[in-house]
Amino acid sequence: MPVPQPEEVMELATELRQARSRVAELEARWESFFTQGEANIVLVPVQNLKPRIIQFLEKRPDMAYTMTAVSAALGAKENSVGPYLSELAKEGKIERRGRGLYGAITPDYDLMREAAQESASLQKESPATMNW
């Protein structure tokens, strides 16, 4: 099996993220067809939201969710969840996966990034690419 070029690995990782984000958008849209909005929301104490958001996102680390989807899943108001999503992303505890999309930190992307960087550094050090 040939060793992929770092650019190919990063391109594929980007495509996977975009596809997962699109699937999350579609799933949230699908779920919105079957929820009745504010009538189903049970207010959650604000201090418990941060760990609950992380826990919710970690259940499906392959998915990305909108603020609306996270709010609905946790039974909280969007204006409570939104600031926490931003804070958690800035703190590096969750990932911002596109405009308005959030997900759990996914180690597989970190591993792909590290592998791509290692592959690039090995290619730079390879005698075949050195000018003697």
C-alpha cells in the first residue's frame, strides 16, 4: 500500500469533516420535523450545562451539531447553550466544525494531522529528496 501524501490525508480529513457536518445538519433538520419546539423543553440549571454539553457531544464524536440540536437534546434554551458552546470551543474542550456546528474533540483527526506532518518531515529528510 503506497504511503499517502500529507496533502491527500489533510484533504480527505477535510472532506470527512464536511460530510459529517452535512449529515449532522440533515439529522437536526429531520429531528425538527418531529419535535414540538418550546413545549418539550424542560429548563435545565445553567451551571450543569457545560459538562452536559460535552457529555452529549462525546456520545457521537463522529457527528457535528447545531446549537438548536444541542439545546433540544439537553432540554435547554438556545440562548443558554449558545454561549457555552462558544466558550467550550475556545477552551479546546469541543471542536467548532464549521459555521454553527460543534462536536466532540476527535482524536482520529489529531492522529491524521500528526501522521501527515510526520510523513511530510520524513519526505523532507529522505535521501532521495536531498540535494547532494
